[in-house]
Amino acid sequence: MSASDLRREGELTTPLPILRRVARSLRGDTLIAILVLTPSIIAVAIFIYAFIFWTIYVSLVRWNDVRPDYAWVGLRNFARLLDTDRFLIDLHNILIYTVLFLAECIVVGFLLAVFLDQRVKGEALFRTIFLLPFAVSAIVTGVAWRWLMNPDSGINLLFRTAGLGFIHSNWFTDPNFGIAAVTIASSWQMSGYVMALYLAALRGIPAELREAAAIDGAGAVALYRHVIIPLLSPVTYTVVVIVGGIAIRTFDIIASMTSSGPAFADDTLAFFMFQTTFQSNKFSQGAAIAVVMLILAAILTIPYLININREVEG
């Protein structure tokens, strides 16, 4: 073996040259990652965080006309909201809408996932059917359910034809029931998505746990109550955050289905913000509504992020 071969073999077996090559490789990978991610980071920084801060700033000035007016007014726009009946009605509507929307999506999505988890024949077809509404836009969903819930046609016509006319409902035109009726259309669209989340979690539960519970004498109800449902709690928390965020910013299904309904019975903060900002040109007042929506979304999201951070650190 020549001297050069011995020197090359010594370099390969010496830790320092190997570490140098690894360091150069890592630097190259890091540089590529930075180059790939930088455009996305810049876009997120500008079109999300910069606009969030801009909205907060606009909510604190007096820009309530076509011409910009950046005179500082502090929290005056928020105080004006608290004296607005429509805003208080919207907060009440959002609370009802979010609770019912979440409950319907979680219950229906979980039951559909349990059904598919039984390895039923034609599972792929059923899964496609359940997921299909999620692929439909909220505008199309609102238009379709507006016809279905029309007091003189749709579901009511079906009830009358079947001799069940006493079940007749005014649906979204009822001031006392309108916002609840809208949740039916919304949950129809989103339940398939929730089903997919639950089904993925169910398929990830080890079969040994089910077998151990069966050996201990647990029936189907006890199995789901004491084993499966507790294991699905992280997925349920995720559903609450995602679906709750959708409920807070609901706009398109309201715009296409009810247009805020009689006496704002079906109104939402997002629809109020749209009309205030782009139809009445009260930009600061609309920004204040957007900030309230941001705060409500943060109440859902921040505990979720804290919990994830603790799990990563733990």
C-alpha cells in the first residue's frame, strides 16, 4: 500500500475529517432549507402578521369614512361596539352557533367514524359519500340548504307529503331558531372532515387494547366509554380548535343562506364586519369587530398551542 493510500485511509478513520464533512453537508442542507422556506416565511409575515397588526392599529384610530383618518381614539371604537345592539346579538349568536356546531360535528363525525371502523363492506364508497360535503363550498352549501329549509318547500314539503305536516318549521326564518337551523347546514358540510380525523385516530389504537378490554369483560359500550373515547381526547381537542375557529369566522354560509335573517337572528360577527367595513365604509369600526373575532379565536387556540408545546418539551 502506497503512502498516499495510507494517508487517505487515515483521514477516513480519523474523527475530525469525518466531522468536517458532516458539518459541510449539514450546512448545505440548512442553506437549502432556508432558501426554500424564506419565501413562505416572508409571505406569512406580511400577509398574516403584518395585516393583523395593521388591523389592530386601524381599530384604534378614527377611520370611519371613505377618506383615511388616522387620528388616535384609543378604545372608543370598542366602546361603541358595546353600545350596539347588533354586536351584542352577534355575540349571543356566535355562542349558540359555536356550541351547537361543535356538538353536532363531534357527535355525527364520531358515529360515522365508528361505523366505518367496523370494516363494513363498501367502506371506500361510504367514506367518499361522507367526505363529499366537505369538498362543496360553503356558498353552494348555503344555497342548497336555503332551498331545503324554505318554509314552503324542501324539507317542509317532504313532511307534508309524508303526512307529517305538524313537524313544519320556519327554520332559519324563525327569529328564535334561525341560528340553530344554520348549524344543521354547517355540520352537514363539516361532519365528514371530523369523521376522517376520528377514523384515523381509531385506526391508530392498538388491537391489543381492544382485546385486553374484551378479556376483562368489557362490552362495546364500556370499551368506548373507558378505553377508546379517552384515547381520542387529543383528537377531540383538535376538532374543538379547528371547528370552533370556523364557527367564529363564519361568513359565507350566512351570506348565501340567510343574509343575517330577521332582526339579525342569524347574524354573525364576520357578516357584521363585512357590512360595516365594505358597505358602510366604517373601516375602524369594522377593524374593531375583527379584533374581537381574533381575541375569541385566540381563546381557543392559545391553550391548544401551550398544550402542544408542553408535550414536545416533555
